[in-house]
Amino acid sequence: MLCGSKIVEAMLFVKISFFFLVFHLRFLLLFSNYLRFYDLSLRYYNFPSSWSNFFTLNACLDSISLLFILIVRIVTFIVVIYRQVYIEHYNNKKFLFILILFFFSIAILSLGGSLLTLIIGWDGLGISSIFLIIFYPNKITLYNSILTIFFNRLGDVVLIAVLCHFIYRFNFYYFLRDRSSIYFLAAIFGLFVCGFTKSAQFPLSSWLPAAMSAPTPISAIVHSSTLVTAGIYLLSKFRRRVFGFPFLISFWFFFRVLTFLTGGFLANLELDFKKIVAFSTISQISMIIVFSSCRLISLALLHMLFHAFFKTLLFCCSGLIFITFYSLQQEKLLKIPSFSYITAFLFFVSIYSMTGLVFSSSFFSKDLVLEIFCTFFDGVVFFLFLLGRVLTLFYSSKILTKCMDTSMDYAYIYSKKFNVLSFLLFCWVILLCGKFFKYFLLARMFPFISLTDLYIILFLFFLSFFFLLRRSRSFMRFLHLEVSFMKVFTYRIVHKFFTLNLVLQVIFRSDFFFKTGNTLHLLSPEKIKSNFSIFMFVLIFGLALMSRY
Amino acid sequence: MIWWSLFRFFFFFTLKPIIFVRNLCLLDLNSMFIMRIFPLVFLIILGINFPTFLLRENFYYLFLFTLRVAFVCFTFIFDSTFLFLMFLEASSIPMLLLILNYSKGQDKVSSLIFIFFINFSGSMPFFFFSIMKDGQSYVNFLDPFHSFFYLFCFFLLLRSKVPIFLLHFWLTKAHVRASGSCSMLLARLILKLGTFGLLKFSSFFCSLFGTLGSFLFRIGSFSCVLLTWVMVRFFDVKLLVACSSIMHIAMILPFSSEPMSYPYCGRIMMMVGHGLISYFIFYLVTLLYEFSLNRSYDFAKAIESSSKSLSTFLFLFMFLNLGFPPFISFLRELSFCLGLYLWAFSRLFIFGLRIVLRIIFLMFMITKGSFGKSYYLGAKIESRLLVVNSIFYFVSLSVCLFFFYCRFSLI
């Protein structure tokens, strides 16, 4: 049972954080216009030469940074509450101290207006993540922490080299002087490497599954939602400079699509539960980077927000399951204890949102992007993106079907956990109100939500409660059926697009359909020859799918 | 008196070099700045003593100590090469006496003889150099043969004061044999003497250092790789910290060619930052020794569980030693990188590799400090004393950094 003092403490914390949240939201309203930003610069250091740039510490406030901090704050708030369950009597002060260090470093990172300010937060993130990984001192965390710090340090060194570039060649702000030089390309390439190390993208991604040896609340805050998005933040700061170069854009785009696929594929093969989620994080982050590479920055931010919340929710729920099974993490052996209906329900909602199924929050972001891709871009890209989404469906259904198996054997009463679960419900609210948040970002803070949307959300809410309260075999069968239905549904979509859009687009191969004024090119043998392998691949895959259904 | 000296050294800064006593003495901006870190020596060693040191504290020790600091100050002030050499050598005598009287171990005499011999062999050629330099004009230094000879003399002196790689064994020997306060002095003052001499006379050997620069850089990067390879096998904490300081100072030599550039600032930052940071690491290590009665780091396993404050400050200063961004050590790394960027891009790559490799040392310290089973759970370190010291030290460090920025922005 909860002690009285603890309740008082928690309520005080809630009140204070609510006050600051209101303050923050007021600020966010101020910066609802994307073009508005405030810049504060302090001259910090001056080398004795006139021909190079000054060293300035800048603080830049705009809508992106404010949203970034908002995400981090809410997630930190949830995890600090969740800590009461998971790390109950073990080094609480140390945990909170490192968490505060982490929070401040990410705040510095997001408020940084110059690269020098940014690098402070960047290093702080690395250090705090290392100390969080070695929170439980054992041999596995030792190896994993060394692996992680090597990758982090690589990113830091590359960032220092980029800083050198910026001091000599460019202005120190985000506005660059000469764009047509090789130095510019080198600097942008270095920035890519930095972002990819922090966001755990494909060639530099091996530290993220290793970092899952940290305790679960830490994975929930650091390695799923906040630290990993720092790379996206860095790249989004420089996005306007990169957009002038189609080569860089294609490099950025295709490598991330590749990561999206490999992350989904590896998540299907993995056996450890937390590592599955880590691979899914890699794939989702790569998807967000793909969004931002297509100039859909607001959509990318939106999906970043949703991703933060469903990953936090998933980790928190899975942490509760790990406690009951004495820190077992093999996903085939896990079951949800029968007493905790709310846990099972929240777990279901988070996975539902992760797959981006109908009327969950990330459905609104992912579906919009799919629509844009099928009209705006190549057919191949659209196809690959759809394939990645199917892979996401596969591994999430794997998690769902394994973990929704309830059992009476592991009866564990969540007397203390009720407090936590009530806070976790906040995540759930956000995950279902995706439509609201979509307008919140896209239409500049004027939320438009129709009555039908509201009805659907309410319907989902009551329906999911109703299903999950019944713990019987029939319910399980229903769930299996539902998941298989989802799969069939997506295959049908694939099939439809093959017949209508995709094959046509591949054959006629109109690069950037939108730009050429909606005119189809004629079928020419050269074009077929140049895209022969892609064409064959698509054809074979399509035939295989058609034969199945 | 200490407070007064602190006040004077922090708040007294000038823009122009001061020359006094018939051109014998010169207070440059650089020397002024480097001397500003001296009063911090008094702060910990004399103001707040070690627990076991209190028994042996007497007038003789204080006398030797103040004599040492005074000699070092004179070395920084005097412009004449002969007087520079004289006080440089004179400052080593109290050090030797301190090691002789206040350190344990049987073979300290042999190490004393070793250090004395090295100092003597370094100073004799430079003596001739100083006589010839005072008599002759600067034109003679353009002669390649003579300049090479002078450089050789200078190098022999440098070898006894700066731990150049493969000639660094005197430093490790001294650190291992010396007591805690002695090694703190060594880190703070003696290494600064050699590097200050390099700063002072590098204008004569500018072209020669330019030709030797690539060779010295290779040695420096090679030393880093080799020492990181070897350091994991060490168990003496003092030896580890000494090796890390060797790795830092190896980067001073290749950047001696340019008089006024980013690496020049970086060298001064290196001196000041190393003096501030490794000095405090030695203090923490000595505290560790006082309580565990063993200098092996294996006996200090999991100090995190027994004393949080010590481990926190140890890790913090290890990170500062590595180069944590807003502080002086980061600017040091950055300015070296800026120098290498103009020099050659491949060298920048090697330097980056060096920065990455140095993380091995840090992870070694951190993992030993936080993993494993603790050996002395009962004996808790007086954490309040430590915290007060550390916070005060940190504040003074930040003040020092602030004035450093002021100094550079005023140029």
C-alpha cells in the first residue's frame, strides 16, 4: 500500500509539473507560427583573429524546440512516477540525479541556436546515457556500455570536426555562406554521421539493442523516445541547407528506407522482448527521418510525438510484466498476469498504435505519408514503404499474440501500481486522440475534430475495455482473428495498389510525378532496361502475393 | 594571506606586458595567466590537510613548499635565460628534499639519483646555450648548424622537464615514489615549467619545429595508441593518471611552430587545464590511498558503493580530463583540431582517432570504480570535507575560466 507521505509527495510533484505544463503550453501558443523564433546570443569566447567566426552561445526558441522539450518533459514526468514501482529501493537518488542531468542536457540541445551550444547537450546526453546503462553493475552492462560509449564518442569527434568546418568556412549560425563547395558536402556528410550515430541508424545502429540492458524505465525514457530523436533534431536544424542537393536527398532517403526495412526484418527474428522493441525503434526513427527528408517536417514531428508516447507506454507495461516474471525477457515465455486488466489493455493500445492501424494516433501520420507517397514519389519508394509497414505489422502481431495469453498462475496484485497506471493512461489518451494532435500541429494550433472522429475514439475506448475484461479462450481467438484480419486487410491494400498504381508507375517510370505536370511518359525500352531489376522484383513479389490471396 | 593572494591573482590582470628591474624581469600576459593558477596550490595542500598528514606537518615542510613555489614564480618572471635556468634548477632541489623526507618506500634514493642525474644532464648544455644567447644577437640563430645545436641543448633541458614519449620514465618514477602532495605539486608546477620554457623559446626554433612537426605529431599519436594499449594492464592509480598526463602533453610539441594561432591558444589551455584538472585527480587519488591504504585500483573497486561523493568527483574530473564541452579541456581539443584542419586533413583524422581511443582509459577507471565488490565498506571517507573542497575548487575553476575568456577577448 502507498504511504501517506509518498502520496503527498506525488501530489506535490503533480501540481508543480501541471503548473509548468500550463506555462509551457502558453509558450507553445506563442510560437504557433513556424516562422517566429527568438534568438539570444552571448559572446563567449574570442580567438585573436579577425578572419574567423566568433564563438557564441546561442539560445534559440521556436516551435520545434518547444515541442521537443514538451515531449521530453511529459515522458520524464511519466517515468519518474513509474520509477516508484520498478526501482523501488535501489539507488533512487542516483537515478534521479542522472535523469535530471539527462533532462538538462536535452534541454540545452533543443534550445541551442549554435553548434557550440548544441555540442554541450550532445556530450551531456552521451555521458548520462552511459551512466544510466551501467546502473545495474554486471558483466553484460559492462560490455554494452563500452560499445555504446565508443559509438557516442565517434559521433562527438565527427561533430567536433564539423565544428571546425563551420568555424573556418561558414558562419557559425545555421546559415551557411558558400554552398557549392566540397567542404559543404563534407560538413553535411559529417552531420549525417552524427545524426545516424545518435539515432542508431543502419551502419551505426548496433549500440541500441545492446543498450537495452539498462533498466526498463531508462529504456522507456532514453533509448526509445528522447535520446534517439536527438539525431533527428540535429538533421532537422540543417534540413533547409540540404534540400538544395538532390544527391544528398536521395542518399538520405534511400538509406533510411533501407534501415526501415532491416529494422523491421531483424525485429521479426529477435527473441528478446526488449530487443524487438529496440529494433522497432530503429525502424520507426528511420521512418521519421524519411518524413523529414521529404520536407514533411511537421508530420515528422507529429510522428515523433506519437512514437515517444507509444514506446513509453509499451516499455512501462512490459516492465510491469518483467517484474512479475522475475526479470524474464524471452518473449515466447511471457504472459500477462490475469489480474491486471489495465496493463493488458494499455499494452494492446500501444501496440495498436505502433502498427498504425485504423484510427489510432500514428495511423493519421503514417496514412497521410502513404497517400503522399503514392501520388508524389516513385512507385518503388511507395512499395518499399508499404513493405516496411507490413513488417511492422508482423512483429507487432508476434508480440501481441504471445503476450496477450493470460494466465492464473502468476497472480500478482498491483496494489502500488494503481498510481502508476493512472498516469500511464495519459499516454493512452494521446494515442487515441491522434486526429486532434494532427491538427494541433499541421493547422497551426487550431484543432478541428469532427463528431465522427470523436465517436470513433469513444467507440474504441469502450470496445477495448469490453474485450479485455473477458479473459476466456474465445477472447483470445477473437484477438488472433483480429490480427489476422489486419494482415489480410493490408495485403489487400498491397494487391490493390499493385493492380492500379504501382505497376503502372514502375512501367512508365515518371520521376517525381508531381513535378512533370501529371503527364505520363510513354513506355520506352531504355527505361524498362534501366529499371529491369526493380521491375522484375516487383512483378515476382506481386505474383506471389496474388497467388496467396 | 592565502585569500589575499587569491584575490590579487584573480583580479589583477593587465593588457600590456610589464618590464621591470632593468629588462631582467618580464610579466607577459601568458605568464601572468599561468601564474594565476598558483594560489590554488595553497588552497588544498596548506589550507585543508590530509588526515594522516596532520601528524607530520611541521615548519620544515612548509618552508620547503613555499621555497618551491617562490622559485617557480621567479622562473616565470625572469626574462634572462641564465636566470631562468638557475631558478629552474633551484626549484628542483626542494622537490628532491620533499621526496626524500616525506615519501615511503626503500628505493626512493635510487629514483632521486635518477631524477637528479637527468636534471643535471639536461641543464649543463643549456647553460652554454644561455651564455651564448645572452652574448650574441639573434642573427646567429638563423645559421642552420648553430640553430640545430641550440635546439639539441634545448631539447635536453626539455626532456628533463617535459615528459616526451620514450623519455618520460622520470615522470612515472617520480609520481610513483612521491607522496600525494608532492605529486600534486609535480602535476601543477613542474610540468608547467617545461612547457612554459617551450612557450618562451619556441620563437627561436620556429622553423625547426615546423620541419620536425610531422615527426613529433606521429610520435604523439603513436604514444597515445601505445599507452592506451598498456594502461589497461596497470593497477597503480597514480601511474595511470601520470600516463594520461603524458598523453596530453605529447600534443604540445608538434604545435610549437606557429606563434599566434589556434594551437598556440590551445597549448596555453592545455597547460592551464591540465594543471587544474590532473592536480585535482591526484588529490582524489591520494584521498583514496589514505582510506584504502593501497594504491592499487583493484582495492578501490566499487568505490561508488562506499563513497558516492568521491566517485562522483573522480568521474567528473575524468570527463573534464577527456574534454567535456563548455570547459577549458574541450576548447583545448577544439583548438588543436582547428590547427590540424589547416595543416592536413588526414592528421585531423588521426587526432580524432586519438580522442576516441582515450575513452578506453576513462571507461577503465569508471568501470573499475562502479563494478565489482567493495573491499573497504566499513571505512567511509569524510564526504563532507571532500564535498566542501570540491565545490570550492569547482567554483574557483570556473572563475579562472571566466578570466581566461576575458583575457582572450580583450586582445
